[in-house]
Amino acid sequence: MSLLAEQPLLFLTLMIGVGVAAGRVGIRGIRLGPAAVLFATMIVTAWASALDVEIEIPQIVGDLGLVLFAFTTGLMAGPGFFAALRYAWQLVLGVTALICLAALVTQLVGGGFGLSADAIAGTFAGAVTNTPALAAAGGSAEATVGYATAYVFGVLIMLAVIAVAFRHGNADPDTPADVIDVTVRVECPDVTASELRSRHGDRVTFSRVARQPAAPPDHVHDDDTLHTGDLVTVVGPADDVEELVAEIGTHADRDLTADRSTLDFRRITISHPRLAGLRVRDLELDRFDGHVTRVRRGDVDMVATSDTVVTLGDRVRVVAPPGQLASIARALGDSSRGLTDLNGAALGFGAAAGLALGIVQIPVPGLGTLSIGAAAGTLIAGLILGRVGRVGRVVTTMPLTAAQVVSEIGLLLFLAYAGNRAGSVILDALTGGTIVDMIVTAMVTAAVLALGMYALSRWVLRVGRIRLAGVLAGTQTNPAHLAFANARSGQDPRIALGYALVYPAAMVAKILAAQVLVIL
């Protein structure tokens, strides 16, 4: 223990290794994942404290981890966040109301036990696992003990509710369907390709057409008219494709994709920096007589439209004459580097902008001034830059794979720091005379917030189980819960989207509520 106290970097890396290894151990199919780093660090730090050895991970390590995690989470969620806000504003109002209710419950239960205002505010901050709320409450010794006592219960109760959401939540209406291609014999009156795509909400597209049963395939353009007897290849999610087949004709005996004499296809990686953030139409592949039918981002296939925005690391399926595919590959880059290009300029300047936003003092009547903090500031900056994609020639985002790696590194650093901070004071909390009162208060507060958000999201707003897990993690504003949800879902992008939807509102509401509890 003395060696670890003298070598905090050794302690940090050792705890990350031990925690990640422990997180892979499953009990009845449930694994903590990276969240185990927090508990491993907390246990070892508390053990060292019992031996009168103080092990401390520098605060700058935790702050850096939190900034990297929050910013890259925003980058990943940005493309879908602002579109989702149109139908998810109820979640934002709901999480704000429930945090206010949880604060009221903390005041009533803690006040009933005779806890001081500082202890009540610290217990609230721990039960909702929000370190900035503890800082907003003043961070006194009494508040810190309340925070450390409540923190473990806040983590465990929300982890349990997230596990319930995965097992018993609603079916996800937006589960990505497998993208397929089917050759159809047209048996309907003349209709244009653009009209059919519009009828089906641009969820389908067309890659090839043969005007005669034995004719070689050719491209399908938006203004092309499909005639009775034509063979056309439809690309899209299985349900949408079958719906379109029933509308315009029947399955053909001939598969146009098998005829690669005049048109061939290939997966090509977008790796040229100048292409990041462009729409498919801006790739100008028509100069090679080629067009994009699908975009694969991470492990998800999407139907490509002319307005689909591509980013570095996307793998696009291009249909073109065989002799042009090599030229198209050179134009798009087609390098594995596109999957891991860090884009340090976007990371550095974007995180700096988020930190600057986080320290802006906002006047609040009756409470003085308030800042949203580094975590919320960098998350908001990431959301904006992820949505914009590029400004002129400047790329403001990074490939999904690179963002996931940076986010994971930041998460592990922050979890180790948070566990170290909580573990250093947990023994004082356990030997205090009010420990039982704080534990009961924390459990009630954490249950009100976790179960309340679960009930609201599942039964009132009908949120699907995958996004619900992300919403619950965002409600708790704790990276440990996001890590757990990501591990259970296989890094499903809907987790990050649900997390980002409620995180900013939850963060601000918790900071305000903690300040109010201190002055009551």
C-alpha cells in the first residue's frame, strides 16, 4: 500500500486493469463492465485508509477523463440528438421534475432524522451520484461524508434498475433492421423511382434496373421511370422492401446483383479528410458513373440517400462499372486509417470550447450565479460539433471508432478517480453516528429517482428498452451507468443518444437542487 501511495500512476493503471478484468465476470448474465473500476478503486482505497495509508489520484486525472468522456459522447450522439429533441422534450421535463421530487424527498427524510443541511445536501449529491452537486453544496466535511455514504447506493440502485430495463422494458420500435436487396419484376403502371422513394420515406432506394429480362443491369436515377416488365433491385430494411415489392410487382427469378458484367459493387471506406461531413450527393461519384446505396457506420447499415451525411470511417457500398471502382476507391480514400483518425484539432479545440462554456457564470435569482460545469459544457460542445460535422474545410467531428476509444479511455480514468475519492472518506462515514440515517435517506432518494424515471419512460412515454437504459444512465449523470448500459447492449448507439438527451438537464437540475438544500 505504501508503494501504491508513492506511485499514484502505478495505482491508477493497476486499478483500471483489475476493474476491467473484474467487470468481465458475469453473474447470471449480468456484468458490471468498466463500472467495476469504480468499485475496485473504492475498495482498495478504503483498505489503504484502514492501514493509515493515503492513496490519492490527482484531480487533474479525473477532470481530464471526464472531459474526454463527455465530449466524445456528445460527438457520437450529436447527429441524432437535435432531431430526437423534437419528440423527446417530455423526457427533459420529466427528468427535471423527478430530480426536484428526489431533492424534496431527501429534505423530508433527512430532516426527519435530524440531519444537518450540509449532510442532507451531501447525501442528495451522493444518492444521485453527482460530484458537481457536492461542489455546489459547498463540499464541507459533513457534506462529503454524506456523499460518500450515499454514493454506493446511488450507483447500485440505478444499475439494478437499468438491468431491469434491459430485461423487462418495452420493445424498441427503432431497432435497426437488416438492410437487404431484392430484385423485383415491375407489374404496376409507370412510376418514377423518386416517387416510390418518397412514398416510403426514403427508407428504400434502387441500385439497378434491367429494361428487358435478359438485358444487362444499368443504374437507376431519381427521374427514371419504371415500366411494366422492368427488373429493378430494391435496397432497404426487410419490412420496407417487402412492402414495396407487394406494391409494385413480384419477386423476380433473376438476381441483378449476381450479374457483375456492367455494374459491380464494393465496400469502400471514407478516409479522405475533405469528405468528412459531406452529403452523399457532394461526393460527386456520378463522374465515375457510380452511386452509393448503403452506408455502414459502426455495425449498423443504413440506406443511403442523396442527403445522407458521411463521416470518416463510414464504409459505403458503391455500385459502378467494374473499371471505375478503383478510381472511386482512390477518390474516397479507402484506408483503414479512416476508422481511427483521431482528429486532434477537433478534440482539443472542441473540448476547450466546452470547458469555456462550463465556467460561464449564469445569474440565478435567489441563488447568485451558477455554472453548468466542465462535464455539461463539453457534452454540449460535442453535441453541436457532432451535429455540424464540418465548417467549410474544417472537420469538427471524428470517426465513430476513434470517438468510442477516446470515450472509453476517459471513462476509465474518471471512474478510477471517483472511486478513489469516495473510498478515501467512506470509513469516516461508516464509523459516524448518523450512518444509518444517511443510508436510509440515500436509498429512498435513489429509488425515487431511478424508479420514477423508469416508470415515466416505460409506461407513460413508451420508450424502448435500449434507449431507456441510456436515459436512466443520463438521469444519474454517472459514467459508470453508461459503461454498464453500453456493455450490455454491445455499444448500441441508442444508448449514447438516450444518455445525451437527458444529461444536460439532469446535471443543471442536480446542481441547483443541491444549492437549495444547503440553504433550507
